[in-house]
Amino acid sequence: MASRARIVGGRLLQAIPVVIGVVIITFVLTRALPGDPAAYFAGDAADEASIQQVREALGLDKSMPEQFLRYVGDLLRGDLGTSLSTGQSVLDDLARRLPASLELTLTALILSCIVAIPLGVMAATAPGSWKDHLCRVFVTAGVSLPTFFTGILLIYIFYFVLELAPAPLGRLDFIFIEPDPVTGFYLIDSAMARDWETFWGAAKQLVLPACTMALFTLAPIARMTRAAMLAALSSDYIRTARAAGLARRTVLMRYAFRNAMLPVVTTLGMVFSFALGANVLVEKVFAWPGIGSYAVDALVASDYAAVQGFVLTMALLFVALNLLIDLAYAAIDPRIGFDGA
Amino acid sequence: MSDTSAPTNRFLAHTLFVMRQNPVTMLAFGLLGFLILCAVFGPALAPYDPLASEGAILQPPSAAHWFGTDQLGRDVFSRVIVATRLDLVISVGAVALSFVAGSILGSIAGYWGGWYDAVVSRGLDIIMAFPLFVLAMGIVAALGNTVENVIYATAVINTPFYARVVRAEVNIRREAGFVQAAKLAGNSDLRVLALHIFPNALPPMMVQVSLNLGWAVLNAAGLSFIGLGVRPPTPEWGIMVAEGAGFIISGEWWLALFPGLWLMLAVFTFNLLGDGLRDIVDPKQRR
Amino acid sequence: MLEIRDLHVTFETRNGAVDAVRGVDLDLAKGETLGLVGESGSGKSVTAFSILRILDSGGQIASGTLTYDGIDLSQANEAALNDLRGREISMIFQNPRAALNPIRKIGHQIEDVLRRHARATRYDARQKAIAALQEVKIHDAEARYHAYPFELSGGMCQRVVIAIALACQPRLLIADEPTTGLDVTTQKSVMDLVRQLSIARKMSVILITHDLGLAGEYCDQLVVMKDGQLVEQGAPATLTQTPQHSYTRRLVAATPLPGKAIHDLIEDGTPHDTPQISQETGLSVRNLEMTFAGKNGPVHALKGISFDLKWGGALGLVGESGSGKSTASSIIARLLDPTGGEVLFDGASITATPARAFVKDPRRSAIQMVFQDATDSLNPRHSARQAIAEPLKRLTKLGRSDRMARVFELAEKVGLPAPLLDRLPHQLSGGQKARVGIARALALEPKLLILDEPTAALDVSIQARVLNLLADLRESMGLTYLFVSHDLAVVKLLCDEVVVLRQGQIEEAGPAEDVLRSPKADYTKALLRGARWASLMDDVTPVTF
């Protein structure tokens, strides 16, 4: 399948201008942030001369193109600058916090898929029925709820009123010891260490924020599943399969569902965008130590290296995810690579 | 072609028909009417001044204060009603801007293709490469905390959706029989695009409009929740939820709940509107 | 073997229940091939679908019995029925490519059926699937086993569909328009395969088709349906030679056959005068070439074709899909620029003006076109009136009231009732839409009218009317026609000259009479044979019909 390899290569090449564009936009946006970072860096007691010194040290006295070149050079060396508020290298900060965000986002998406896909299939097998309408109202209500509001509501009900959930303060209650970081995902790390107590502790902390995000992402997945399933079920090959006497299960799963999953996989990219955005708000509500809450704090403090690092990380993460989705699509759809489709 | 009033009447009759057909659409239009009413007459409808302390602080809902009072003794109900105008202006403004920009970009890219299409598509890819809320955060932070900037930021992140829908719809119709017939009838390319192809892309765009109105409200509220965009003490749903969040732990749930529910109601309305709007602009639904 | 009694099928629609089949009785003997003939909406497919109870959602057998081998299929439970499907009764469909699961290997799709009906185990399924492919004459079946439907041609896909249907040796095969969507030459080989297999296996066949000619050639018994009811039944020869019912008579008349003149197609048709063909050349196509940039190198759609058309003449441009006939018509209509050669109109080049600038050329109104798919060629948002008025609005200086008067005049000319003018395309029938398309093309009083398969999507009885309308218009307005079609039978009726195209080259050209009577190119012969027009040719023994 030489043509298929070409498609994959072409897709990778397509990502390059996007990455370049992302870097430029990130640079422009963060340079436009209000406040003078040099003054901030130099401290409250600094005089004009020391601020100027800091400005020169940071390269902020140079022209924009020069600053950009310097920025790109730093990026290539893996240097994202130093955060004003934490005093640490931004790269280290992000690397330490990224697993928290990923664990939350991925858990939420998996949860969402587990609920939304069967819901969509169920709605599609009985279009126009009460099940279908109920599904529609449920997922529409889910996407209509602002995540920060859902989060607060869940905290109020499960923590404050029912006292079922732990305090919404981070990934793990302080009575537990953090598992040895291998993947950075607490659930996986603690399971690998066979430390089930910590596992449950981490899982309990994760449930509410993950549910909050999952509720928000149900709608696009369920809607797409329903539409794709309906289209697949009304297509000619389903009639062929039925006329050949294939079992209902085979027709539904092997013929309709597999075809319906193709468009659903492509919408996952969109859903990721949703989820990563909602992540910022959910992390703030649950005091989750991920990169979203880091960014919010940095924004408030006009900490431009941190904001820049965050926006860039999010965008690159998203580009990589979309690339993965496209490659996965190419792997499951035999038509890709033929005719260059 | 015939009497000018006839198509208008037909359109109205059709709109009424669509609403009668689908109770959900009727409900959605009803709610929309209610929200518009609040937006237009908000300050007149509100029983109290949304910015002034009108009573004791942190009072639970009562006959005098339906939604209770907040930490400064302001009437939550009045603030929620008055905030409708601001939130609707932001979402409608942003969606209108992105609708126009997306339609122009998408039409041209879909119709003429070639290098123009390549440039537009890559540009849209770059915008889409950012998780949208994150990009909106960045834009508002960079341009400054004003309502206008929230509108611009929301418009920018929504534009790719319209551009893509329009591009695809225009592209599949570029070679359609009726387009070629229109060329034979003496229409220039621009006229063919504007009068024959673009109107046919409207039905799927209407679904997008309704979803985006919802997102725009959520987006604006989310931004103000993290302290970007609209600033207190301006009544705005997102800020009110953010401010109320701190009081939930001490049991004063009404501060966050009512603006949150109102916000949800607005987004819910917009999301339900989609199918109805599409049916109204789709000629195939007429009979 | 199969006995249908008083079958009623209803569909729930948004406008209430619709009776699709109203009291059909049918009998099918073992080994017999029964043709179910009717136009769209006649209920023929619904009848077939109800035998297997695979009606689309909303469809329901309201009453009646369907007895197969002593079992009443209308009462059988779903599990029992599912056991019969594919094992006892099988079905093949139109548009074979869409009838196969696009993302499953064809070998696996055959195995699914074999395994379902316990005709194969995990171990021998592969062998049996390959055997099934060999049986439908697919070369290199071992390699094809791994193919996906998109890698196969339409004819090949239909063979795979047949292989799936016949894998479990059913005793009854229902073929629903099995040749629709296939090229003429492929159609014949598919039908021959079905006939061959049915004889070898002593299998009964129900052939559902709109094509009376096709049914006549392959069936032992014919049933004509209209509006959900049986109209007439009988052996092909009797039915077509001495039709009893008026509808059958109309249908038989409308089917284009050798020796018929265009007015014979409709009952009240009057003969047309011999067209006045001038000696002056109106359209001259010189060495036309068109090369598209394909994904795997350039695609030569036209490799230098030349022909002339005299004023008042009618030339048929004939070919199968991929022959370049549509590309040629688009270039002549000035919607597309050729990569080589030129087109002269009235002695002057029209290809010298680029297509996008031709809108402003004074000759724009002189060259107009009627499009293939009447549905696709009308803007769904514009009423019939707006569609017809559009060219008048853009290219003439007529005022509004004059324009409206002209629209009425045109509608009358093409036989479109005035009250229909305010309807949107989806509110019109196929024939009415075709008339709107013709009226629009005539609005500017063109000298040359390009007809791109104007009847391809229409039922035969409507096709007959539209063809007669076109002949009338040619007579009354002195039009020159360039008629693009895949159907030699139709071309013969309307055209004086024929150009046969194949893969961008001219295979044969000459007066229509000569080309059809004594074709020189093998390809033309194959086309004629496929279209069951072999009887016209001198060197082949006529097929009785």
C-alpha cells in the first residue's frame, strides 16, 4: 500500500504549516498582553535602571522580528522561558502538570464515549420514539450546562449536601502519598504499584470533575452517532445484508455500526477541542493542579511566558491528537489511500 | 417575481407551519421570544436596581426577592433579568460577525478553489488547531478586557465552522446542473455564487447558527468566570455564577444556582432552535 | 411455489397512510422466470420487498397472504423468516456498488452469509466463498476475495452481489432492477449470467424492471403493474403483440423499438415532417481535445474528435460512461475550455472566448442546453416561473410584464399547465421538471440546443412524451439539436446522424440509419446487442420480441 504511505506522509506534511502558524499566533498574542513583564520581573522595589536591565536581559528591547527569531530559537532548544509567578522553568511546570490535565480529559472522554455511543445507537434504532426524544433532550441539556456551573452544582450536591464526595481540592487527599510517577497518571501509577487505597482515593477525586466534563461532551458524540447510524441503517448494503438473512446483531454491529463509526471518529477531534477548552474551567472549579488552572493563574498575573507556554502546549497537543485521529481513520477505512480520497 | 408581498406571506405561513409541525420548535421559539423580551425590556421589568443594595445581604429566595439577595444585598432576580441583554448582544453579535466572515471566506474557497482555497483552508486549520476556548482566552487577554473584545474573540473562534460548512456546500454544488443552467442563462460567476449556490447552503448553516449561539453564550460566561471580559459589578451570568461559587460551601446556593439555570435555559433554547430554523429556510419543507 | 393473494401494503407517511400495493395476486412455478414490469410508483419493488418482509420503515403488509412452500410469509415470525432469507429466497438489487458493505472485504461478506446459514464452517468458509466468486465468473477469485467494493467495477460488484445471493443455493431469486446503473454492455452480461445460473440450478426468478424489452427477453411470464395494482399478465409475446389493457398498450407503444417512428411512441402522435436540413454547416467541431489533471497522471477525456452539424440537423453523440460525451457537450455549451482544438459556430470560433467570459458573448443566447437530471438542474429555491424567466431577465431587455407573458407562452409551448408555474421543483413530477428545463433552454430562442440525456431519468411513457415534444419543437422552431445519449434506440428516433464515442475517440460516425443498420465498429455492434437492438443489424439473426 504505497499510496497509503503517501497519504500518511502528506497528512504529516500538512501539519507543518499549521504548527508554524500556531507558533506565530501564540507569539503575537502573548506580546500583546497588557503589563510590562520587565517591571514585573524586576520586582516592586526596582528603579528604572534595573527594569531596563531586566528588559535587556529578556530581549524585550529588540524589534519584534528579532524577538520572534529569538523566541523560535528558544523553542527549538526546548526553552519556554521562566514563569514569573512560580520562578520555575515553564517547561518543567507544564510537564509536571500536564499528566493531571490529560488524566482528567481522557477519563472524561472515555466516560462520555461509553455513555454517548450506546445512547446514539439506541436513538437511531428507534427514531421518533420516546427513547429518541429523551436522548435528545438529555444530551442537549448536557451541552447547555456551562461546565463551571455543573461542577459547582455537583460539588454542592455530592460534597456539601450528601457528603459522598471528597473535598474538591486537587487530585489526591493529603492523607494519601502520591504514587511514584511513572506515567504521571495517578490511577495507572497506583495500580502499577498495587496501592489500591491510593487508587481509590485518586478515583474518588476524579469522579466529579470527569463527570462534569463528560456531561458537556455527550451531545456531539451522541448526535453524530445517531446521525451516522441512521444514515448507515438506511443504506443499500443494510438491505442486502437483511435480504441475505444475516442475524439482526450482525447487521447492526458488523454492517451498520462499523460504518457509522467512521464519521464519529472524525468528530472526536472537535470533541477534544471542546474538552480541552472546558478543561480550563473545570480545573479551576475543582482546584485541579493541571495546566488549565496554571494558565488561569498566569493570566491574572500577566505571566506571559507561562501563558505562551500553555497556549502553545494546548495547540500542539491538539494538532497531535488530530493527527492521531486522522491516522486512525486511515487505518480503519480501506478507502483511504485509494484515489487519494 | 410576482407580487412582492406574496413571498413574504408564503414565508410567514411556512414559518407557522413549521412551528405547528414540531412542538419542540414551537417551545424553542417561545423561549426565544421570552429571552428577547427580557433583553429588550430587561431594566423595565426588573423589580429592583441591579447595581444597588436593596435589602439585607444573602437572603434566601422569598416573595420580595424571588431569587434571594447576594453578598452586597442586590436582588439576584433583577440582576439575572438585566444580564440577558448583555449576554444576548454578545452571542448574537459574535455569531453575526462569524456568519458573514465565514460565508464570504467559505464561498470563495469552495467556488474558485485553487491557491485561494489552500490559503483559506490552512488559515482555518491554524485557528482550529487551538482548543477554541483557549484561543478565546488568549485573544481577550491580549486585546484587553472589554465586551467588544469578547465579541471579536468569539467571532474568530466560530468563523472556521461557517467557512467549512459553506465551503463544503458550495463545493458540492459547483458543478450541479442548476449552476450550469444559471451560467447558460447569462449569470456571471459572482451572481451564480451569490444568488444560486449560496442560498442553498443556508439550511445546514442554520443548524450551525443555533449551536454557535449557544456556544457563544457559554464562551462569554466562561471567560467572565475566569475573570476575562466582562468585569463586576456589571450583571452577567458567568460572573454571577463565579461570585456565587464561593458562597455555595457555606450553604448560600441561590447566588450561583439561578444565574446558572438562566444561562442554561438560554443555551438550551438556542440548541433546540436549530432544526426549526433549518426547516424554515429549507424550500423542500414547503408543500 | 410462491403464491401471493390479495396483497395490500401501506406506508405511514407524514401525510397519512399511502397504499403502495393494492390487491396483488401472483403465482410463481418452480424454475419459472417472472417479469414484474412497471414504471416508478407502480409498487413493483414494494411487492418484491414484502415477499422477504424487508420493507423500509413505515411500510407494512396490511392484508393478504404470501405463501411460499406452504408457509405464509406474512404471518411467519421474524426468526423463521430470517432463516429463509438468503437460504431459500435471495435478492439482488440496483446500484450494486451501494449494495455492498463499503468497508468489508467482499470475501468476508460472502462468508457472513455462508456461516449464517451453516453452509460453511470457520475452516472451509474461505474456500467456499472463493468457489462462489468463481461461479459468478469472477476471474482470479482468490485475489478478488480480498478486494473491497470500491476497488471493483459496477458490473463486477453486481456479480459479487449475485454471489452473495446465490451462495446458499436458494430456490427463488428476486432481482430488483439488477441492471440499473450499469453500462449497456455490462447489463447484458449480468442478465445472461442470471439466466444461466437460474437454468443450471432450476431456480425461480422474479425480475423487477421498468424495461419491457429486457423483461420480454429474459422472462417466461410477464406481469404489468400500475399504481399498486396488477394490470395485465401473460406470456411476453402475447403481452407485447396484443396488449389488452390500455395501460399495457401505452407502455408497449412507448418502448422504443426498431422500425418505430417517434410519433408511434404515443397513442395520439402525429407524424412529423421530414426536417428541413440546410446545406450550411452550423456547428463544426475540430480536433477537440480535453485533458484533465488526474491523481494518477493526466486523464485524456477527449483525444481529438471532429464532426460537423448542419443547420436544422440533429446529431446524436453516443457513448457509455467515460466516453467523453458529456465533456464534449460541456465544451460546446461553453461551460468548459478545451485543452486543444476548436469549435466553430456559424463559421466563427466560439472556443476563442474563454468559458468564463462567454456570458458576455452575443452568441450566448444562441447556444443553450437541456440537462440530464431535471431535478439537479433546477434550483431548489426557485419556482418554475423564476427558472424559466431567469435567462430572459439576464440576457434580454424585456420588461417585467413582457417577461411574464413570454414565460406563459413558453410554458404553453412545452405543455406545462400555467398553475404549475408557481411551484417549486420538488413539488413537480419528473416529466414536469423536464418540461421546465426545456422551456428555460428555449426562452432565448437559441439556434443550437444541446440535449444532454434529457430523458435518462424519466419513465418510458414520460420519455415518449418528452421525445415527441422535442421533435415537435424542432419542426416548429427549426432548431438544431446536439443530442447526447447512451441509448442508441432513443438516438435513432430523434437524430439524422450519429457519432459513437469511446474513451475520448470516435469509433464510428455517419447517418443514423446506416450506423444502426450496418455498424462497422465492433464496439457499436456490442452497444446495439446490449440494447437488444441486434434485430436491426443485417448480419445478426433477429431476436423475436
